[in-house]
Amino acid sequence: MDVVEARAVLGVSAADGWDVVRAAYRRRIRAAHPDTHGVGATPAAARLNQAYTVLSRAKRSGELRTPETRPASSPAPPPPPPPPPVGVAAVGSDTILLAAPPDEAFALLLDAGHQVGNVSYVDRGCAIFEVVVRQDGETCSLVVTLQGRAHGTEAFLTLEAMERAASLPPDRQLERLVAALS
């Protein structure tokens, strides 16, 4: 079954939006459902389900143009603005802003992590890594997670003591990382 035939089965026109298609399917399936009209209604219900499935797939793939969807010929949204010429900046006590795309920022921060402690875990897919550092005579876990933004990349720092249950402010480790990046 193609899109034209599916629209005919549901009784909707090519100009009808997705809300009209869905409403027509629901109205017709209620009238042909085997639970309410017996087993004899099964072929009609199967045909309605098939028509709705064809139109759903066409909608998801962009083949079905309804008033709610953007036409394929319309221009793509403009690209995000370039990152500011900041380089590296501390934002608050737990965030570093890098004027670099996420993959470059990850590599830079990972190198800085090697300078301030021992990198013990790296997951490039999730843009996260852990550095074991010393602070005030304690061994701590510094977890760095990255998030790409339109203005660059933000790195969020979390510092946890490994020898006791305590969260520590990461501001001193943030300063060390920023210094290592400079």
C-alpha cells in the first residue's frame, strides 16, 4: 500500500494535516474493530491499521508533507554563532567555558587532567572523564563532564573525597585545570 492508497482508505485528502489523519483513523477503527463488531470486521480493521502505519512511516521519514511539517525546499536553520574569542574562562566555581567544539575541548581538558592528576577513566562517547587528584592531603575523584553549547563547550566539575563520604568544592581543581589549559 502506498501513501495515496492509504489516504483513500482513511478518507483523507493530501491537504489534510496529521491531526485529521489520526482522527479519521480513530473514527474508522472504532467502527471496524473486531472487539466491537465481531471477527468479520478483522479484514477491514487490518486494512485501516496498514493504512495508518504507511502514513505514520511516511510522516516520520519526511515523505508525507502535512501543514505541520516544514517543506523539504525551505532553507535549513542558520548555523550557531561561532564561539566567543574567550579561549578558556572559569564560570562560577564548578564550570569551565572553552571556545572550542566539544571534541577539541575534550582533548584539551584530558591533557590538562593528565597534568593535574592521574586520569583513571575516560568515556569519549559520553564526554566524561575522571582524574584522581590530591587536595588537602586527601585523595579525591574529579569528574569532568562536557556539554557542547552554541557559544563553545562547557565543562562541569564534580569533586568527591575517596576516603570519606564528602563532596568538596571543585574551585581549586578548576583553577589548576584552567592554569594547565593556558
